[in-house]
Amino acid sequence: MPALSIGFEVHQPYRLNRHFAPDPKIKRKDLLNLYFDEINRELLLRVAEKCYIPATTQVLEMMDAGFSCAFSFSGTLIEQVEKWSPDSLALFEQVAAHRNAEILAQTYYHSIASCFHDKTEFTEQVRMHANLMRDLFHADPAVFENTEFTFNNEIATHIKDMGFAGIFTEGVDRILGWRSPDYLYTCRDIPVLLRNTQLSDDIAFRFTNRSWDMYPLTADTYAKWVAQSSGDVVNVFLDYESFGEHLWSDTGIFDFLRHLPEELSAQGVSTILPSKVLADYSPVGTIDVTETISWADIEKDTSAWMGNDRQRAAFFALQTAHAYSKDKQVWRYLQTSDHFYYMASKFGSCGEVHSYFCYLEGEDAFKTYMRILADYEERNIRTMKNRKAAKALRTLSPENAFHFASPAGYIGYTAYNLDQFCELLHIVPRDSIQHHLERGDFTFWIRDVLGDTHLAESIKECTERQELTNLVCEWRERLWSHLK
Amino acid sequence: MEGTTVESLKIAIFCWESLYAERVGGLARAATHLAETLAMSHEVHFFTRGWIQDQTIKGVQYHYCQPGGNNMVEYCDSMSYGMVENFHRFDKNRKFDYLHFNDWHAVQALHILQDRNTILTFHSTEYGRNGNQFGDWWEFKEISGKEWYGGLIAKRVTAVSATLKNEVMQLYNVPDWKCDVVPNGVVPREFRAEIDAGKVKQAYGIHPFAPLILFIGRLVYQKGPDLLIEAVRKVCQNHWDAKVIVAGTGDMRQFLAERAKDLPVNFIGYIPDSEYVRLLNACDLVVIPSRNEPFGLVLLEAWSAEKGVVASNVGGLSENIDAFVDGVKVEPDPDSLAWGINSMMDDPKNAIALGKRGRKKVDRMFLWGPIGGKITETYSRVVA
């Protein structure tokens, strides 16, 4: 008979201010109010009322009766409940102190820093989170759960080196092949707990689906399914907000939760904590994850955050913003995965999931993000040593970016900084480049927006793409060497 | 492939066109991108024609010659001699490991250098370019002769699709063991742009929400534009708002325009690359009604832009499309084509899904990196 290990991801991002406009008069200490939306408070209060308070009250009762489960709180959530919902925080503190609960580790900012080329930022955020858990909950997490279960060999190695005993990720079919996710595996010598996608999505996504042949799902059916697994341990991991927020209480989700422990024990299934899984079971095999996987959508990869060109543009701009991040806090808030999720342009069933989570359309989300990132960098230039280089290399808002065009109009390529401009010089059709060269647009943009008169002067005489590309790319490298 | 490209090779590529000098058609793009890919781990010299100074771009060293001649065949021979002359200048200290020729134009150079490790890539054959027919004029015979001779003396031959490989094997008696299939690649970003489709459509006087079908290619019999025109007549009975843009030019244009007088078809003639990118990303469906297509680069370009494709079930198109997974395959006749277009337009959501899966296939199979690996594998099979 398998054991059931159930875990909850508790997270809220700081959503960006949709109506953001640069305002030089605003002082640095008020920046957070300028960048982030007032709606955050409202949404948090709504989630607290509908989910955190009722669900946690119920889970506490269940835990008193012997049910055990794991919680993973993001740092941005904890900040918000500290500010706006002390009641929720008090309940979370009770959870953390409970003998049947386990607190998991994650990145403080629920960030995509684990995908950065340079992993120091990721390591730093994991440390920050561990410190928060220690200070607030007196907990010392032993098992790590990365943002949306993002995982690959490299992340596994990192987490092992940081001294964690185990790590969660998704039980992705193409990684496992014929093998079952319901066992313990290792990856690069660190034990890996694999989420059972089917049984997790049965609750998170299919619970209210009336066209599902198993609708309505009841606790006894679900317990039977768990019992039928031939593995050692079934890992179910859910967004905590599923209880009451994504699935409203009138769907019966709380009744389902309330009856789950008794139905599980009727089937002889016991619940188990992740660290206990690591202690009680030994790994049955190894997995090798060269691509980056996650629990997102049906693709189970990073395409939910880095699937389209605007997401990638934002992601690279975010990484280069490191050089401007004297004030790290805002930069880190901007790393939260949700911002990138909002920029997605997916469709179909996962598009529907997206649309529920997204409060503004992908394009708007992207523009807002770039405007704020641009403003943030601009403000930090003042404090930097080489201001000229910093100004030329900074990320721009959509209004200042270079939009490539032909005589017929915009052709769909935009450079948000000099790095992207260099890259696009190789990609953009030749006739568009010729068009801009003839009009002198490149010179104007580099002189007036990037403020680099030297480069503007030197490309003035260019007539060919190749010459231009060489000049710009060489100069860009020089500028970067000044910054580093 | 891992392990096969550890040592750095010295490679010579011969092609009569390149992206940064004389450029004629799709071959320039394919040869240049292949050279740039190989140059990431090897020393690559590109011998071509052009009236500019030799230059190095993205690690590829371009050497230009300036041929002349009274006809195509003479011109290409003259070019071959120029290429060989340039070749010897750079063959002195370290000898070239592999010599890679593209199509028949440089076969005379292949002849002179036949003792070396030579590879000949077929992108098409004269027979195919002539609409799967033999010609009786002297250029046809001369060029076919060069293709046969190239296939005979080259140490290794590659073709861009299995169909073309069969064609080459049958026409020119190239033995099976000597011939590999290495498809063309694509740089998806060159064709994928984030653009407001409605605005582009409006620029052509089309309603932003009207479904737009795009055809791009030379207007010649081989590409089947006449099949599309006849199919549109039937499509309009189901979709009154459908609009068609035919981009490209050719000797059939007058005839086609005449046939399409009463149809919502706009012949826009030759368009620059930037306009192609705009249209490709604005349209709802790309149609490739070719009668013969050794590879069909437009397919990869449409997939790069995540567009649904209705294509003839011929040649490379037939090999690369999985029916109803990433595109719709039809017979090269108007009825079948109309059925395919209707099936896509009846279910636009599905058309998008097919396009997205096409893009996934591109990312999996048609990026230049892995294709460069395949080519070096072919190099390693050369038996001198």
C-alpha cells in the first residue's frame, strides 16, 4: 500500500501597476507603491478570506487528527500576509509549529532565478528564504521545492551542494519513460520526489469539470485511486489557493478535503511528510534531466515563462538588469515567475488556465513590465560609476525601444536594449535595415535615446548591414567591459 | 552528434550564391547558414562569386571571384575556374579536409579537385526544375550532364529530402550507399515576428478579421499557383469573407490574374523580405500547392511563424508534414486543395494548433545546429 505525501504551494506575487508611468518626482522610498498595484492588497484579502483562513483552519483540525502535509510559503506571500492579513499569518504559524506539518524550502521571491545563466542570485534567494523560515517559524527546511517545480540536472546539483536532503519536481512522462512517479529517485545524487501529475490535476483542474466522466469527484473515489498505485509513495502537490480560490467553496472542495483523511485510512493509506519519505524509502533508480522541466501546463517545461519572444526579451533584459541592481529588492520582485506567466500567449485548455490567472492581457503585461524595468534601471544609473556606458546599455520602455520597420510599416521586431539591437541586426530582413540606414534612424536612436554620441558618429557613414553590425557589436562589448 | 566533431576541420564550401554578395534564391540562405553553423567549430572558407572584397562574417571567410560568359554554362565554368584559383591560395599551409559543393554550378571545380574529399549536395535537379520533364534543348542536356558527372565523381552525395535522393539515384545512377539525406534548416526568428495582424491586413484593404490565405513563390507551373486559384473558387462558396494574397512573380502571372478576375485574390508581385515577414505573421493560413517540391523551405518558414499549412502531398512536403498533426496534406488538384483549405478555415483553433506543433517540429528537427552535425557525419563517411 502506498503512502500519500501531500504538499501545498502558498504564494502571491506583487502584481505590477498596470497604470505605471515614469514620475521622476517620486522618491526612492515610495517606489514600491509606484511599481506595484494597489490591487495586491485587495486580492490578498480576498484569497485570505476565501482560502487561507478557512482552508488552514480545516487543515489544522485534520492535522490534529493525524493527517500530515507539507507547506511551501514564498517570501512575497509572507510579506503580504504580515502587512495585510495577520490572521492568516497566525494560522500559518500554527501550521508551522504543528508536529504533522513540514515546511519546505523555495526561493524567497518565487523567482525564475534558477534559469539564470549565473546561479549566485538563485543561491542567495534560497538562503534568504531559509532565513525567513527560521526567523518566523523556527523551521529549518530540509526539502527544496523550486518555483513551479522547475528542475534540471544543474539545479539538482546546486541544491545538493546547498545541503538539502531532497528536492521536488514534476513526474514528467518523457523523463520517466515507463517508470512510475510513485517511487523515490535520485538525480545527481540528490533524492527526488516526483509529483503525480494525474492525481494532482484530478483535484486542481478536473474537480469542477462537468464533462469529465469522473465528475463529481468524491473523497472515497480519490482515496481508492491513491490506494491502487503500486508504488511506495504518491506525491500530490497543489496550489494552496485551489482550496476556496480557484475552486470556490460551493464546488464542495472543502467537503472533499474534510473527508479525505477518513477515506484514506479506510483504504489503508497513510499520509507522510517529505522528509519522512526520504528517511523511510530508498531510491529505486536515477533520472537524468538535461532539459528544464516544470509542472506548468501540458508542456511541462519553461514555455509558460519563456515560450514567446516577448517573454524571452523580458527574461534577458531582467538578467542584464543585474548590473543596475544596486537596490536589489525591486529587481528581485521583478523576478517572480508570475510576471512572465502573464505575458504568455498560449491557447486551448492551458490557455484557459492562463486566462483565469491573468489579470491583464499578455501584451499589456509585457509593456508594463518593460516600462517598470526601464524606469528601475534609469533610476539606478545615477549611482553607477560609468554612467555613460550604463545609459547606452540600459533597457528601454516600449516607447523608447527601436521598432524595426519597412516603408510599409512595423515588421514585428523590437530592440529593447543595445544587446537585443545587435542580435536583431543579424535577424531583421536586409531591406528593413537598408530603409533605416537611408533615413539615418539608427544614428538618431543611438544618439538621442541611448545617448552614445561616439557610436552614433561612427555608424553615420555605414551603408551595409555587415559594417554596421560589426561596429555596433564591438562597441557594445567595449561598453560592457566598462560596466563590469 | 556528440563526440564526432571534437577535432576542428578545415572546410571549403563552393556555391554560386551567398547571402552577403550575389544572391539569387533560397540556395544562398541555405549555404550561408550551413557555413556559419560549421564555422562555430571548424575553419570554413566559402568560395562564391561577387564584385566585392573578400570578407569574414560570423567566422566564415568569403572568397569572391568575378566570372563572365556568353551563356549560363560558360558562365559557371568560368566561375569554377575562379573558385579553384582562390581555393589554391588558401590550401597552402594547412590542406582542406573536406570540399563541399552545392548544386551543378561548380561541378567544373569539383572535376578539377576530384582527388580530394569531396561532397556534392543536391538542392534540386534540372529535371525537377523543369516540372518533372526532360528537355530537348542543349542547356537542359548540358546541365543534366553536369549533375550526372558531379554525382559520379563526388565521394559523397547528399540530397535535401528522400524524394530528391530517389530522383538523383534514378536519374543519375548514384548508388544508394553514397547518398545521405540531410534536410535544410531554418532560423525561426527570421520569420517569427510579434505583429498586429489586423493592421497588416488593413494595409491591403482586407478587414482585420477576414481570414487571409497566403501563397508565396515563383508563379510557375511547378509551384502550382493555378491550382490555388481554382481552389479559391470553391473555398469562396463556404467562406464568403476569405481573402487570398499571392506574392511572387513569374511567367504565369498574366494568365493567373485573368483567371482570378472575379475572385478575392490580390497579386502583389515581388515583395521584399520585410514585407514577407509581415504577411507571413499576419495571415491565417499558408498554402503550398506545388506539383514538385524537392524540399519546400516555405513550409519551415510558415512553421517558424506558427502558421497552419495546407500543402501538396509531394516530395519534401510529403515527408516533413505529419497529416493533421502539424499540417494538412492534399493532392495537387483544385478539389483536394479546396477541401484542405476549407477544413482549416472551418476550425481556426485547430489551424493554430497545427501551426504551433509545426513550430515545435522546427525546434526539434530543423535548426541549423543539429543539421550541421548531420553534415559533419556525412563528411566523416567520405571514403577517399
